[in-house]
Amino acid sequence: GAVVSQHPSWVICKSGTSVKIECRSLDFQATTMFWYRQFPKQSLMLMATSNEGSKATYEQGVEKDKFLINHASLTLSTLTVTSAHPEDSSFYICSARGQIEAFFGQGTRLTVV
Amino acid sequence: GQNIDQPTEMTATEGAIVQINCTYQTSGFNGLFWYQQHAGEAPTFLSYNVLDGLEEKGRFSSFLSRSKGYSYLLLKELQMKDSASYLCADTDKLIFGTGTRLQVFP
């Protein structure tokens, strides 16, 4: 099946710094990518949907100035958590839509200290 | 708006059959995905329903009733490795339901 690569798989950063997470579709072009946040023992919470070459669409309650999303090409989307704080610590996961199904990256465990 | 509900937890015995339900109220509904997610891992695709009826894929089957806003995932011949979370999602916005944690016991 199609492969979506997400990096880094885990990151620890200091409070106030920014962290960039990359999501790449390795063997297909993804016009739409999705970014999720997941808390322990909970489902995936959609943060935003990004389409190549246009601004991301953010879900209600998600701060677009804090979670910057760039979808510069058909194979790459990035999520930057700006001025990270401990409450931003979470599991972030991306997804890229293929012809029918959506494929997921491995996820990024972010810990802000 | 989108509202997708699932039971939070279920338990079953190895070798048994379990049905995981998903009810939805969504705007612009086009279909439903089912995914499996083991703890700490990425979700993996299980099935996809657009039309009413049953889609069978080996031990896993998924059913959809568009008029009732209802779907279920049927797991047969349960194995210990089936212990995981099962998530339904609308195919349009890829918004996920609350997820069901399934625990399979010997």
C-alpha cells in the first residue's frame, strides 16, 4: 500500500520554541492532507485540512497562528507548532488522501518541557 | 456539523464474533471508513462503504445504512492481536468518531 512518512517520530523541546513536523507521501501525490492531534486513549481530533497550494482550513478551536500548516507540494505538508508550551505536548499525526482511502504517517510524539 | 459516535470500550473472547457500531450525523456524507489503531501506532485502513450494504474482507466486514446514519464493523474469529482501537470516519472531511477500544481475552 501507499506510504506516508512523518518526521520526527518524537521530539522534546523547550517551552517557547517552535517545532516543525513533516509529512510526506512517498509514492503518490496527495492533493489533500490532514493533521490530527491525539490524547492518550482518545480518538483522533482533526486540527486542519490542507490542500496543495492553498491555505489550510482549520477546525473550530484550533489556533491557526499557533499551528502553522504549509502544503507546498503534492507530496509534502508541514505542521509548525509555534511558541510551544507544555499543554501542546501530544501525539500529532498526519494523513494523506489517496484515490479512495487515506494513509497515515507514523505520528510524532511532542513533549514540551 | 459532524457528529460520529461509537461505544467507548468492548470486550470479547478469542474465536468469537464482535460487532462495533458507529452512528453518524454529518453534512455532505459520501461514505464511511473503518480504521484499526494499535496503541502508539498509526491507524491502518480496514474498509470503506459508500453504498448501503455489507462489504466483506476476510475476517472483517463493514455494513452501512445511509438512511439510518448507521454503520458497523464485524470482526469474526477474533484473535488476541485484534485487541486495538477501531475508528470510523466520514470519507469527506476525514473526521473520526470517538473510537472503540476492543479487548480480546483468551
